[in-house]
Amino acid sequence: MAAFITSLESVAEIVIVIALGYWLRGSGRLGDEFKSNISFIIMKIALPASIFVSVLKYLNRDKLASLSGGLIFTFASFTLGYIVAWILTKVFRIRKGRRGTFINMFVNANTIFIGLPLNMALFGTKSLPYFLVYYVMNTISTWAVGIFFISSDDPTVEKGAKKDFNWKKLLPAPLVGFLVSLVFLLLAIPVPEWINKTLDMVGGIVTPMSLIYIGIILADAGLKSIKFDRDTILALVGRFVIAPALMISIILLGKSMMGTSLPALESSSFIIQSAAPGLAVLPILVDQSHGDVDYATNLVTTSTVLFVIVVPILMQVANLI
């Protein structure tokens, strides 16, 4: 019951902010110019700042080294997730413009904004080091791999057409923020408190602004755009069934064949995080690559709402591992 209430509260907060964006757009208070500029603010300024602050806040060199074993399990889970998702895009012939969204929905989750408070509520502060293992891998996966599946899925680019190499796409701003934070972490470079507070304040707008953006997209498309078509159902199955199943399988495989057993708290944290909802910034990423934004918005919205049902079930499964 506690898990259900916690997940319900987390989802309620998100839905309310999405509804705010929906109302502001529908009432004409947010124009097209705001809609076109919001992604720049999030992707180029706020998100890099948020990632930089989060890494330095939740990690240190000793903690990163001590948790290296868990990184192997999560790395295997993410790698298999990409492989399975890519195969399914071929098997079910997911159309161009949706493939990058489909793959990211399978693999990358909204860990820091939904996963963290939920993990703390379910398992307490002692679970934080294990959450950070998943968070680090999820961050690397999203900004070093996932974003390229989206950018390469641009439907406005004809198949076989040559594109000019864009160094900015090789190193997107959020990935730069993560790499810079690792340099500061590993070299123990001090960050003045006032700078840290400033970056934290700027980074704090990522989630509410992303959710307002989703509300804007929903207002433009109409609530009828929320639907459960074949591609949506497949992606949700990947997020809530296949991704945690892969994580569970790897944990059990490591225990039975390699004799490597994770602490119960660590395995439970990994399983819960593997089924967290889709990234709130996913529609913005898709929009920048001219993909199916309505599809991405639908997936983020439906996965967020359905997460409240998934958490109690996964808690029961995790207790059996």
C-alpha cells in the first residue's frame, strides 16, 4: 500500500503540471514563440546545469569506485535493451520518425525526477548509493547513445542522403554537462558554493518546463491524441515488462552462473528504476529531429500514469529475487 500511495503522489504532481501547460496553451497565454524557445532553454542551458549539479551532489570518487560492480549489471541491462528494442523496430516495422522514440522508451527512464524520490520513499536513504549506479548508467545511455537513435531517425532526411557532419550533435549540451561534471568529480576540483547554487536553481526548471511543454503539445493535439495504438502498446510493454525482465534476468544470471550476488536492496533498486516512466524531455528531443512528437508525448504521458499500477507489482517481484 505504501508503494502504491508513493507512486500515486509522484504521478499526481506530474499530471498537475502537465495540466497547467495544457490550460495555459489552451487559454492562449502561451504562444508559438514560447513553444519554439522552451526546448532551447531546457536542452542548452537548464539540463546541462542540472546534470552537472546532480553528479557532484550525489557522487564522489570513493562511492563511484565502490559501486563499480553494479555498473556491470546495469551496463548489461542497457546494452541488451538497445539490442532487443532495435530488433523489434525491424520485426514490427516501426516507421521512421518513431524508431528513436521507441528505442529510448525501452531503455532510458526518468530516474532523477521520478525514480529518485520513489526510491527514497520505498527503500530509504540507505538505497541512495544503489540508485546512483543506475542514475549514472541511465545518464550515459541517454546522452551518449539514446539521443543518436533519435537524431538518426529524422524523417526529413532521405535514406542514403549525405549529411554534413555536425560536431554539436556528436557532443550535445547535456552530454557535455555530464562529461564536465566527471572531470570536476575525478580531479576533485572545488566548485564555489554560489556557483553551485546558481546552477542548481537553473537546473531546477528542467522538469516543470518539460512537463509544461508536454501540456502544450497535448493542447495542440487535443486530449483525443492520448491513445493506445500498436506502437504505443509495444513501447509500454518494453518499458514496463521487457526492461525490468532483462534486469531481473541479468541479476539472476550473475547469481547462478558467476556467483556474483547483489545485495537485496541494490537489486530491488535496479528493478524499480528499470521500469520508471519515459524521459520528460523525450518530446523535445524528438521535436528537434522532426520526429513524431505526438507519439513521444503520448508515451511519456501514458507511461507516467500507468507507472502507479506497475510499482506495487514490481515490488512484489523484487521481493522474490
